[in-house]
Amino acid sequence: MAGANQLIKSQLHAACLAYVQERIDACQAAIQAAQESANSETKSSAGDKYETGRAMAQNERDRNTVQLRQAQQLQGELARINPELPCDTVRPGALVQTGLGHFYISISAGKLTVSGLDYFAVSPAAPVAAALAGKRAGEQAQFNGKPVKISAIQ
């Protein structure tokens, strides 16, 4: 079973990397589109329209640049996690089974389905991950005022 969990962990890690790469690609495409939009604005007889169009394109480019930096930061966080390493406590890189579900402590990528089972990729700063942090299999944590038992950690 440990080998199967290791494979699942590697697949979850790969899914998180793909999620981040999609975000990076989308941001880069949006930045490029905004740049092309700004470059294609033609000076009209009403100069305000031209300036407004360029300003809107600049705002769009700036917004997407911030999102790109955030996605690159997530990529860096994933790079610091080795999914091959086993975990005996809840920490980044841990695959945690609880009564609430299965969690991969990595980045906030939402629900991921691997081998027909749903897993939740959550950041170590997420409330559920923070409640479970440092715990071992068999221990309990409090989350939203309710006890949560940790069945297994990989």
C-alpha cells in the first residue's frame, strides 16, 4: 500500500505542477494580448479614446503580471517539495487521510482526482492544513470546532 500511496503522491505533485503551468501560460498569453492591444491602438481624432485604450491595456498587463508572479511563486513552492520523501507528520509534501477527506499539503490547487479518488491540494497556510500541522497518524486535531482523526500520512 505504501508504494501505491507514493505513486499517488507523485501523480498529485505532477497535477499541481500542471495546474501552475496552466496558470503561467494563461497569464503570459494575457500579457501578450494586452501588449498587442496597446500596440494596435490607433490615434484617433479624439485623443482621449486612444489614451483610455492604452491605459486599459496597461492595467490589464499589470494585473496579469501580478498573477504571473504569484503563479511563479507557487511553482517555487512546489519545487521545494520532494514527493518521493515519506512523511510521518503533517507538513508540506504530506499526503494525509482524515475523516474529512484526503489532503495533499502543497499548494492551493483545489480538488484533484487520481485513480478514481478525490484529493484536495491545499496550502500549508490553509485552515485545515494549519489545524493538522505537526500531527501524526492516529492523532486528532480540531477543525471548525470538531475533532478530525488522522488515519494515515504518507
